[in-house]
Amino acid sequence: MTQATERVATSCPACSPDTAVVHEVLKPGSQSTVRCSECSHVHKVRIEEPETRERDVIVSQDGDSFSTTTEIPTGERLAVGEEFVLDTPEALLTVRITSLEVEGGRTDDATTEEIETVWTRVVGNVGVDVTLNPADGGDETRGVELRVPGDYEFTVGEREDLGEESFTVKGIHLRPDATGYGFDRLDHEGDMAFAKDVNRVYADDESSSAWSVW
């Protein structure tokens, strides 16, 4: 699901008048200006806008939530785990679908016509909870929340220097909606997870000032 057309398949009068090829949309409108990806010819073409349906969207971010709406093309099928850019009055947000509400309950996939509400979570910029163990091997730990891009990579065994914090990742606990990892906890050297999929990072504190109060 997208908010604007960036590329379109259409014929090119210069190199492919009888075959549709990919064009970049330079200026949208009733007569859109497009550029052919094959020969770079710029020309105008009428792009039919798809019929859409307005649907409610619930957005979760940092423990809070708010409601908004979005236009979804008729006949499109959405599924839990998919991500899209949501245009809200405050900002453009990259969100991930966490649930789809239809008549009679929740489901993992449904068409536009079946969907009543799309439940989402912001994944473009996220807060990641990190549990830090003291460098001296003591039992006391401390927790911090770090804000990073959703596609930031945490890797077991690697050192991170983020803001005022320095630490070496020991383990990663994944969120319930994370897919493609095979496990809900990663603790082998080289295991990697994107920040948007992380529930909590466990690490050894490497900050020079760590535990100075003790």
C-alpha cells in the first residue's frame, strides 16, 4: 500500500509504443509527466487513479496510540507484518501492520472491502530498551532507552556507541511481530536484528563512566 505513485508501467512513444515499460513519474496529475526507464524520453501520459476506500487506522508508538484514517485501493489485500508510509496531519510515518480488524474479529490478512480497522506500530524511528550489565561483573544492572532508526542493526558480539552509551551486545530479544529470524531470542555471535524488530537488547556496559557511583 502506497501513498503516491512513483513508478508506472506505460508505453513509450520513443522506444516502445506497443509495449508497457517502467516509467518514473516526474510530475503527477491528470496528465502526468513521466520519464522512460529504457531510453529516458520524457512525455505525458494519463494515469488512472485507482478507486480507494477510507479505512480507520490505529497507530501505536512508544506505549501511546492515536487514531487516523487512510485511503486503500479497492481490492488490495493487506497482511500482518507489511509496512507502509502513513500520511498523518503531524508527519509521514512508516508503520507496520500488527492486526486487521474485520467484522467478527481480527485476522492476519484481508481485502480492503473486508477491513474495518488497520492496527499498526510505528517502525520508522523506534525506542529500544537496553539492559546493561556492569563492566566489573557485578549483579547490579541498569536500563536505558535509545532512539534509533527502525532499520538500525544490532549484532551480537559487536560494540555500539550510541549517544552517551557504549556497550557490547550479548543477546537480543525480539518482538512478537518480528518475522524471518527463526527464533525469538538471538544470542550467537554475529546474530543480527533490526531495531524495529527488537523488544530488548542485553549488553555489557562499556561506558567509561559506568558504575562510577559505586
